[in-house]
Amino acid sequence: MNGFTFGIKTLDVNEQCISDKHEGRLKMKKDLVEILCCPTCKGDLELTIKKKDNEEIIEGKLTCKGCNCVYPIKEGIPNLLPQKD
């Protein structure tokens, strides 16, 4: 299977949550939040949108409802690397 692993959930690149290539990159869609989890505590993530283009999230952040870690979304790409202390 071709996919990406975020936290403990796997996203198949053929699913509708990630758009087709746009400017050479995959962009995040709002529906992706439903299958993502916090890589630190596995909690649910809340989406804050700063900039979007149609259904694609260009800028924003994902905030964990469990541990309050914040993961930025820049140029349509969520950075889900665990935060350093």
C-alpha cells in the first residue's frame, strides 16, 4: 500500500483527504483531520485555518486536545513531528 503514517493511523494516498498534485506538492484537506492523531499522546487534533484555497488548507495549525501540542501547517503540509522539550 502506498501511504503515509501519521501517529498510529495510516492514510492511503488514493483517499479523498489529500488532493491531487497542486504546484508539484500534495496539499492538506480538512477531512484529513478526522484520521490524524497527535504523534505525542495519540489524542484528537483540532484544526485552525489561517489560509485556504478551495478545500485545501494552505496555512494553519493542528492543536492536540489531549496534551495541547501545536503542529503547524505551512504551504499545505502539516508538520507532525513530535515537539522537543
